[in-house]
Amino acid sequence: MASQTIIQKLRILADAAKYDASCASSGTAKKNSLGGKGIGSTEGMGICHAYAPDGRCISLLKVLLTNHCIFDCHYCINRKSSNVERARFTPQEVVDLTLNFYRRNYIEGLFLSSGIIRNSNHTMEQLVEVARILREEHDFRGYIHLKTIPEADPEIIHQAGLYADRVSINVELPTDSGLTRLAPDKNARQIEGALAKTTSDIVEAKDAKKRFRHAPRFAPAGQSTQMIVGADAATDSDIVGKASTLYNSFSLRRVYYSAFSPIPDASAVLPLKRPPLIREHRLYQSDWLMRFYGYKPGEIVQAAEKDGNLPLDIDPKLAWALKFRDAFPVDVNRASREQLLRVPGLGTTSVKRILAARRHRTLRLDDVAKLTLSITKVRPFIVTCDWRPTFLTDRADLRSMLAPKQEQLELFAA
Ligand code: SF4
């Protein structure tokens, strides 16, 4: 390992970091311009995008400090029994990479995670050291997201929050039984304890800031977590329930869902096939419905099929509307914001536009069409002064009329 160059380490440790979700998308066709054909690549590792607290999309150097690990989580490519190429950065090497990338304008910040080396405290200290050097020795003002290790001493995790903009602690699996089975070295209570402590540190820091202008900042961009989807038997209903509990208990900024991907030399307790990527997408949509559209977790569960999973062919909002057709049609000229947000095809921006426009005139179907992306999906669920869907809302084949056309799957898609 001593002979590895920085570039070799970066290749290994940026690739190993791709399993940590820090942005809400995954799965795209693999393309590159190696061989001189075309320009650009979807395969390169190392730089990912995330949303800053002010809503900007920023580029982050996403890397592990090391992919050595003393734990043996079955779903993880870096587990100690895995036969992968290993590498390890020193904190100073990560600092140098971050500063060099930053100066070249490649990135606006750093997303740093790590396998566990020696013990949890030692690893957490190394992660904190990267952030400390950047902030204290280089006055680095870019974005820093640190993954924290719940088994580490709370005081060291606290240090992470003093330097990072965002900290995250992965709950890993939606159920305690799944965690015990697939991550035997981890403990659900310990993870929840670390989440709770960080929540209270964030609240205290905000409170202190109100009273003392120079009070230290603590994870001003909040904390987030990640759940792996499809590695255990948990259904979408279980996952939605768990996400809702996490949002309510720990005021999380985000729950990320990461579709489990089969790894080389996979443990026999894991499924052989990855879940369809669209499942991850449906979970993000349901997360969005809970956070911005006023849906309760129980309502998302109502949209699920008998097996507890959300339908894959249609989005959860449309699934709910088709099951509860008596809530429609809604009159776009009179309905409340909450009712309009339930209409399939109306997003928060369209609803805002409708509410603003109807102050000045009575809306016709054409007006709504101009304010939305697609009137086809909206039409069966609304009434305007010149449109009433009559029997359309109750048609037995409405689902097939509105479901997007199935696309031919790519043979070699990721
Ligand atoms: S602690 Fe578990 S999930 Fe994290 S790197 Fe080690 S084996 Fe992977």
C-alpha cells in the first residue's frame, strides 16, 4: 500500500465512496469518452452533487479516508471479509486534494466518510482532523459533510459538528432485526443515541447563536441519514414508517435511500438481485410527499400494494389519488392549497401559480394547462369553469390511461 500514488488511492477511495448517498439520484447508463470518442463520462468517481442549505446545487469531492474496515457489514463492499483492493489516505492528503480541487474550481466542498480502522474513536478523530486542518489551518470556507461513526465517543462526534456544515449518521437498515442480521457489529440504540445527541447539539448551538453573536456554529446544515433499500425483507411501508419516525424524532434534513447493489463476493444472506432502481425513486417521491405535500406516513402506506410496496409503474401520489377517488375532482378556483397539492400532476410550483392566478380571474382548463407541465394527468382530477371530468375520474382504466408508457430496458443498464 505504501507504493500507491495519490491518484491510485483516489481511484479506489472515490469509487468506494459511491455507495454513500449524499444526493437523491442514482443509476444512469454508463458512458465514457475513453478512446477519444465524444466528450464526458458518467463513470468517473470522486465528484458528486449535493444541495447546499440555500438550495444551490454544489459539487463535492466525495471520498473515503480509507476502505479498510474492522466491521463486517454483509451489504458493504468494504467489510473486512471482502476481497477488494484497499487504500488509505492520511488526513493531510485529503486536505491537499480538497484544496487543490477547490483552487481549480472543480469542487465547492468535501464529503468525507470512512471505513473503521483500529477502532471507532481513532477513525472519528482522523475524520475530524481533516476538517480541523481545513478550517483552522487554511481558513477553508467551503462546504464540509462528515459522516460520523455512532460507536465513537460523543465528544469526538461533537467536534465533527463544530467543523462540518452537515454531519450524518447512517441508520443503515429500516428495521432493528435487519440491522442485527446484516450489520452485526452495529447497534440500533447506539445509532439512535448518536442521532439524538447531535439533534440536541444543533438545537443548543442555534439557541446560543441567538444570544451570543460569536457562539460556535454546529452543523448549520443539519444532519442526515441513509437507509439501504432491498438488502432485507423490509417493505416500502416499513421504510416510509421508519423515515417518518426519524424525521420527527431527530429533525433530520434528509433521509437518503440507497438501492442495495450486489457486490463482488457477496455474503450468502444477501439477495442475489438488486431491487429495481425505480423503487428507490418511488421512495424519494414518497419522502417528498411527506415533507412538502402534507401527506401523513399512513397515507403513503395506503398507496402501497397488498405486499406493502409502492407501485412501480405509477408515482405514489397518483396511486393514492386512484385509491381515494372520492376526494376528487377538486375545483381549482375554490380548493385550498392542501387540496390542490393532492392533485396528481400539480407540483408545489404549479399550485403556487394557480393560487396567484385565480386571484385575478376565474381559471379555465386552458389556463391550468399553461400553469402545469402536463394537463393530461391533471384533467381527471380537477374542475374548472369550463371543464368537469364527469365519469373520467371513476373510469376503471384510468390507471392504465395515466401510467407512463413502459420503456424498453437497456440490456447493459447499471
Ligand atoms: S462499518 Fe460496515 S458499512 Fe461502514 S465501511 Fe465498515 S463494513 Fe462498511
